[in-house]
Amino acid sequence: MKNKYLPFLLLLAILPVLIFRDYTPSNELRYLSIVDEAFRNGDIFTFTNHGLLYADKPPLYFWIIMLGKWLLGGHAMWFISLFSFIPALVIMGVMDKWVGRELPDARHLTAQLMLMSCAFFLGMAVVLRMDMLMCMFIVLSLYTFYKMLKGQGSSKWNSFLFPFYVFMAVFSKGPVGILMPLVCIFVFLLITGRIKTFGAYWGWKTWGILLLGCIIWFGGVCWEEGGFEYLNNLLFHQTMGRAVNAFDHSSPFYYYLISIWYSLAPWSLLLIGVIIVAACRKLIHSDLERFFMVIIITTLVMMSCFSAKLQVYLAPTFPFFVYLGMLLLSHFRWNRWLALSVAIPAAVFLLGAPAIIVLARMKDTAFLGQPLFYAAAGVLTVSGCATYFFLYRKKALNKAINTMVIGLYAALFVGGWALPSINYELGYGDLCEKAMEVSAQKKLSGYHVLGIRRPENMDVYLHEDIQVVTPEEVLEGKCEGTVLMVSNKAIKSNKELQEFVSGKERIVVGRYSVIGL
């Protein structure tokens, strides 16, 4: 497999997942609802969600969703997904170019595949979020700094690109976009005895470009109605609130010391093990290795000090974990401990086929009993077997890792084609489509929801607001003349509600039911 073809092959493999899956009811559907509201209100810099200020995220990602709707006439999963997956490919390409000749040729492909298969990195590459955009700009800013440090490329051009990338990282997600490059560069220059050169990278030009970008951004915010309140929410409530006294996602200091193990899966044992052993043996020598190590440790400590914590907040460190691990792996020969760090996750792949058989026979996961899912699980099992062959018969660690990743993407490609048949379990698209059909057939007006999690953004599908009701309100007849969408669990747990709906025409859509009242 030629490295230059890898981005296209990965995109092709993941395409069915990007195209066919439904929007998740949480953030993805909320972002679409915010954009629809922005179109109705004519907002560009300030955003609201059902009339309430939404200053949780900067506008760049919302602009991308707005662009997609404007160009295509509606929201398209494939279009928005590209702005998660393509940034991941850019990060992969930048990191591969960055390590250059310091990484043996045989390990370049392996490093790329490992990065694109880390659990949370791959997850962010297919989920509609702005995190991958921020990661891309942070990596680009740190890479540009390193080129300036080593005198590579045009110094004039790099001195402009560096603050531009930093600003775009902030404009994508928030303050982490500037904090991570600022603190990591400061610490690196400090420990390598170059602290006097700090002003060469964070001088008047850098701060001037950052300030100019913020003036344009904040000026646009203040120009719109409610802009000052929005700006106050953005700068103080969201930023300071998350850092000092989190109103959401609050976790203990050691949170990331635990989450990093499953965030980097299936390579966490290999990567973290190699990095720790290499550090203990004092094998980290080059500036590149030291810089990557500083980025990892500094970011871990900094993020741990913040009150709000989520796995994705640590995402900018994932590329550096992978590539530092692969750089340091050159100091080690094949041994049983390295083999075991790959053999354990390979065992999980090996169990793919048996697991799908068991899950398909269980009531709550019976929807997985699709032929294509069986085929995808079979691909995982075969790749697990092949991994063991390369690992122990050939003692070829790179080929074993490559085989696992190829098997994973092949399974995603095969299983992705079955997603339309289970979208009712993933999102509300099928449910809302059926509700609109019932509304049109019975000439009903309005939609009520009972026992469904986070239904407020169903307006993306229904093109009108929904009303959340209680079982008592349904029984009292307050929903007459409307369409009721209700979870089957809510019906089952309420005998009076069971009797009420028993005489109604009820259309079951997965875990939910649609009833015309």
C-alpha cells in the first residue's frame, strides 16, 4: 500500500458510515437546530438554541454547517462529516511529514494507520463536532513553530502562519486553541535553554494578528442584537466557568490518567508502555522527541488543572502520543512484551464473530442481527487471526498492526452499508419521518413527546417545535388532535398509559412508538 494513496483509501472505507448514519440526538442534532435558528434570525456571529443564547462554541463550525445547507438546500451528513474526517487526514499528513527521516521508512505507514484507528481520534473523525478542526489547527501551529525553530521554510511566511493557525484553533473551539501552543512552547524553550527566544515566536506580530482576529470576531458579535450579552457569556461564563468551577463535565484531577487508556485504544498498552520505558531509560534525545514529550505532559497537566474534563479535550495530544511512541519504538527489538501489547487488542478482534452472534440473540441488541454486521464481525475475526500470525510466526510487529487497522476499516466499510436499517436506534430521523406521515394522513396538527431523551431539537426534522408532555397530560386528553411520539419503555412502565394507547393505532419505530391522537 503506497502512503500517498492512504488518505483516499481511508476515506473510501469510512464513506458508508459518513453517508448513511443518522444524526445523534445530542450535540449533532442540536448544532443543526442552532443553524436553522440562525438562518431564521439572520444571525452570523451570535447563536441561540430555542431562543436561549448558545455561546458554548465559536462560530466557525456553525458557518460550515450553514454553508452546507446554503449550497445543498438542506443538511447533508456526508458534507458536514467531511469537516471532521478531512482534518483528521490533514493531521495524519502533517505528522508524517514532520517526523520525516527521523522515523524509519517501514514505520511511516504503521504510524499513520495507528493514528487513524485510535478509539477517540477515529470517533472524532466521524462524529459531527468541531474538535477535529481545532486539533488540526493546533498541530499546524506547533509544526510551524518547530519549522521556525529549525529555520525551515520561509521565516516571513511562517511568522504569519503561526498566529493564523493559533487564532483558527481558538475560532474553532475556544481558549484551548491558544493555551496549548502557548504553554507547550514556553515549557519546551525553558527546558532546552532557549527561553530567551520566546519573544521571537510570541512577539508583537503574533499578538497583533491574534488581536486583529479577535477584534473582527468580537466586533461582529457586538454588531448583532444581544451581542454584548453573548460576548459576556462567551468570555466569562463559558471560558472561566469551565476552567475554574465547571457547571458541566466536572471531574477529579486524575481523570485523564484513566481516560487516556481507553482513548488511545487499541494501542494504549503499546504507546504508553514504550514512552514510559523509553523515558525511564533516558532514550529521549532529539529535539523532536523532547518537543513531543513536552506537548504530551504539559497538556495532560494543564487539562487536569481545569475543572471541566472530557476525553475529547485531550484529543490534540493523540497524534503526539502515536508518533512519539513510534519514534521511540526504534530503540526496541521485538520481544514478548511488545507482542503482548498488540496481542491483547487483537484478541478483542478475534472475538468479533462470536460476540455478534451473542449480541444478535439478546433482546436489547437484536437489531445487530443484520447479514452485513455478521460479515463485518467476521472480517474483524479474520484480521485478528492474521494479526497473531504476523505477530508470533513472523515476528513482524508493523505488519501485525497494519493488519489490525486494515481489518478495522474493512469492517467499518462492510458494516456501514447496514446503518440505514438501524438508524432508528441511532437517531430520530426515522421516528420523525413516521410522525410526519401520520400527521399528514390523519390531518393532525402539532407534535408531543413523552419519555424520549433530548427531543427538543427534533424541529430539524419536523420543521416546527415539539411539546414535551407528562403521562398525566396525555391521559387528560391535552394532546388530542396531535401526534404523540413516546418511548415504549414509558408505555410499559405505566399501566394507565398502556390501556390508553391500546385502543389507538400505534406504529412502532424501534424503541419508540408514534400514535395519532
